[in-house]
Amino acid sequence: MTNPETAPAPAPKPKSAPNPVRRWTLTILILCVVIFVYSLFSDRLAPYTPQAVVQAYVVGVAPEVGGRIVEVAVKDNDVVKAGQPLFRIDRDSYEIAVRQAEARLAGVGQSVGASTAAVASAGAKLAEAHAPRDNVNEQAWRVLELVKKGTYAKARADQANAQIKAAAAGVQQAEAEVEKARQSLGPQGADNPQIREAMAALEQARLNLVRTDVLAPADGIVTNLQLTVGQYAGPGQPLMSFIDIGDYWVNADFRENSLELVAPGARAEIVFDALPGRVFPASVESIGWGVARSGQTGPSAAMPTIRNQSGWVRDPQRFTVRLQVATEKAPPNIRYNSQANVIIYADDNPITGAIGWLWIRLVSVLTYVI
């Protein structure tokens, strides 16, 4: 029999190899939890959105006077300077209007001159009427004194009073003629209503003549050109669109639950799709206080309309944040409605700030291929 004390010990069981699937699953779960926890903080401390576009002032260029187009000085998508001619309207009818207004002003001046002469003539007649009245009054006073003394009969007193009244009536008539002439003349010089009216008509005619040359209102780009030589242009009819490149900004749509800590002046960074690999500093200028809902009518329908995706989970409402890029001029190749990615550093938290800084630069590199 074998001695149990001397029997060989059983061989140890080999250790089972670690399951790689379990390890990777655990790693992915931990990573998802970390990302989820980070997203809760980053959405408020460093919110990010890929829904951003470049905006600028866009106006329709329309002439203020109507007429036939005789010259088009630009082409579609031309870059122009402030004051550069865009197109010209036929000037002939407006030059004739200026000459007519000048002739009208000269005629009014002659008319006013004649009215002035009429005032002078009426004044002379008034002066002539005063002398007889004074003479009649003096003679009548003497007659009345003699009547009182009994030298003349009372009938002479009645005759003297009649002469006084007749002389006074003559003076009153002359004064009325002077006032009538003055009313017809009006104020003297440039204050005369007729002259002021004629001068205003001349200024309007000259202004219309100047408006036949339509100039660029600022430095910008001409687009949507819709005119040619020979075409008739009506007043207020837009013939092209003008994009002002001197003032531009970025509108970024953020979820409303990401805007809790965002305030005007907050630091931000922007990556334009047209300029991959480059990050531009920016700042928050303002935060929108309203958006329009789909199908909404009335004044609020003119507000920004944000289109959200629909699904099982309601997508949070988005509001527009206006950002100002820290560059004096628009970067090259940046066009109206160019897309961009934006991150805002709403707080000075070093961790979320550092991760956001790395993320936006990763996005700038990915824009080369996305």
C-alpha cells in the first residue's frame, strides 16, 4: 500500500486566460460613462455646436429714379469699393427737368421783381394821398374855427367835414393798395414763398439727375445681378444684391440647456469649413431671445427659424448666439452663409477649457476630410 504521506501532490490547475471581449466591453462602458459625465459639464461650461453660419448685411440695390439703363459697370460677383459706379440711368430727361426748374426760378424772380415795383408804386400813391389829406384837414380846421366865430355859415362846416372824410378815405384806400401789394409779394429775398418753392423744385431736379448714377454703398460684393443695357429700371426696383463685407458675424445655434452660463463677452473659438486647420478667436456679442415655430404667422414669424430633427426623443430647442470674430476683415474665402463650428468657453474651468481647446482643434483637422 502506498503511504499517503509520500503520495505525490496533485498538479495545480492551469489559470484560465483573460477574456479580451470582457475587457474591451468594460473599457468601452467606462469610457462611455466618462464621456457622458463630461458632456453634462461641457454642455454648460464649454458648449459646442456645428450649426453655425457666416452672416453679413445683404441689401437689394435699387435706383431712386426710373429710366432706361445705358451702362452697367459691374459683373456678377464683382468685388467693389464704396462709391464705385454700379450702373447708370439715361440722364436726358433729368437734364431737361433741371433746365426747366432753372427757368422757373428765373421767372419767379422776375415776377417777384414786378411785385416789388408794385409795392413801391402803391407806397408812392400812399405818400401822395397823405399830402392832400393834411392840406384838407388844415383848411377844414380853419373853416370850422370861423364857423364857431359866426363868420361862416353852418353849411360850410358840413362841407368841411365832408372834405375831411373824403381825404381820409383816399388815404385808407392807398394804404389798402400798399398792403395788397405787400401780401402779393410776400417776404423779401430768399424767404419769399414763390422763390423758396422754385428753389426746392430746382434742388429736387438736380438731386434726381445725380441719382441716375447708382454707386456702391460700401465695400462689398455684387451678386444676383439682373440687369442689362436697354432695360427699364423702375424706382425702388431691386436690380442686384449687395453683400457688405465690411461688417460680418457668425450666428451659431445652441441648445437652450447649454446657454445657462453663456453671457455676452464670453470667449469663443470658430472653425470655418472653408478654412480647415485654422481656429479663429471670437467673442459672444449677443444671445437670441426668441425663435419662430414652424407654421407660425404674424410679427414673430420674422424671427430666426430653427429646424430640429424629429424622433422618439424630443430635440431641445435651439437659440441663436451672435458671435464677433476677432479679425478686422473677413478671412479669405469666407462667403455669406458659410458653415462653421463654434465652441464657447462659458467658464474658466481648466479641465473643460483644456478639453474644449483640444476638441475644436481636432475638429479643425477633421474639416479637411469632412
